[in-house]
Amino acid sequence: MAKEFDVVTAGDVFVDIVLSGFPAWPQPGEEAFAQRMDRAAGGGAAITACGLAKLGSRVAIAAAVGDRDGSWLIEQLSDSGVDPHLIHRDPEASTGLTVSVSTAGDRAFFTYPGANQSLSAMLVDSRIWRELSRARHVHLACPMAPDLLATLAAHLRAEGCRVSLDVGWQVDWLKNPSSLHALRGVDLFLPNEREAQLMTGEHEPRAVLHKLDESGLKGVALKLGARGAMLLWEGEIFEADPPQVAVADTTGSGDCFNAGFIFAWLQGKTPVKCLHAGNVCGALSTRSLGGIEAFPTSDELAAAINTIE
């Protein structure tokens, strides 16, 4: 059966305020002035959706925003080519907000979850499950109770959907043995190095992937930052270096990696090409502030991966 969407992402969304160009970090009671301020759609579900849309995928997003202040974020997503019809407008909450403050050597994030806290209730609704099933691929960009994740993943796969998951830095979820068990029903898990280390108790990337393989996971794309990425795929391990770029801001680079990998996978590319596509999208997204502005075009991505065997 033909699907209406290539991908539906589901997860947290934020208005990202990025303040940069501070000469030094202020001490308590001091004031510092940014040289630049940028506002962008943020959060894993939004950044991955916008990246996929820029590459030409048919994308929708399931998320929650505040009813009073969510219009700007919905407009940004729509303008990026993302279908917003599954966004819930919460009448009791404000839209999630993240303020990113960076100096030349470091950065910090200040986050208010806001309406994202109503997402859990959304994802137990059978009506949302039917909507998610209209996609070839569902990307979950949020933590879910392990039993709910296992049940939802089984439902989606029975409906002909692939399922991927990136929970982010959720310590309790990552340390919960039940989470590891639930991941057996997911086609692709997309942790970064610290998240995977916390989940497995291993520190060396190859040992991390071997542990996840022993635990029954079928696909794991392990993001290693400036060192590229590694991939566990049906028992085999692959690795790839990232392209070299002049980094301006790493905000959202992991979510951009997710978009590149998923896009290549839906195009029927080999596991190695999918890994390189993720690396390219993650690396090139760091060329400017925010998670979306510098995301590569489909032509840039094709040129970067077509030489890969």
C-alpha cells in the first residue's frame, strides 16, 4: 500500500534562541552582551524533519506547542516543507524554549520544556498511531516508556513502517535495562557516544556496539562527533570519518545526522552510504548557527556520497 508520507517524526520541539559572540563567560551578577542572536526551530523532531524535507522527502511532524505562542514555530516548520497537521496546540502551556549561549571555547543550554510535557499523552492515543502508520518511516525523537515503545514499534512495523529512535541525553531511560530490551523491536537506534556508553557500561565504541549486538539490537548508528560515526548493521560493524568543515555551531548536528541516514536508507542505499550520508549532513550543518540553516542540499549530499563504494 502506498504511503502518504516518507517520514513522520515525533518528539520534542523548541524555539531555539542562539546567543553567540561573547568574549567571556559572565560571573554571577554580571551582564554579558552577545554579538549575534538567532532564532530557529529546534528539538530533535523538528530539526530532523526539516532536514529530510530539504532533501526532498515528504515529511510530517507529531509534536506539541503552546496554543498562545506556537504559531511562529508552526510557520517555520511549514515554510521548511514539513506538514504540521499532527501538531497539538496545548491551551495550558507555553511552547518549549531553549536558549543556547556560546563563547569561542564552550556553550551552555537553558531549556524550558513547556508544551512538550503533553507529548506522552499524545503518543498513547490510538488516533496518533493511525496517523503515524501513514508513513514509510517513523522517527521517534523522545524517550518513551519501554513497554509503550515496544508496543508502538510492533504496531508500526506490522503496518509496514520502519522505526528509528533517538532519545537524547535521558539518563534514567538509558540506564533502565527494560529500555535495552524494548530496542530490539526498533529498526535503528541513533545514540551519541556518551548515551551509548551509559547504556552499555562500555567505553570503546566497538565494544559498545558489540554489547548492543549481544543484546539483540539489529541497527545502531553510533555518533562520535568530530570522529565521525560507526554502524552496527545485522551483526556487521562499519565506520566512517566525517568531512572536514569550519565549525560555527554544533547545535542539532546529531539530529541532522539522523536526517541524512534516514534519507539515504529510504533511497535504498547501502549501510556504508547511509552512514556517510549521516556524517555529511551532521558535519555540514555545523557551518552556521542553529540546526537547519546550513543543512546540505540534496545535490551536496549526492556529490558527497556517490563516490563511496
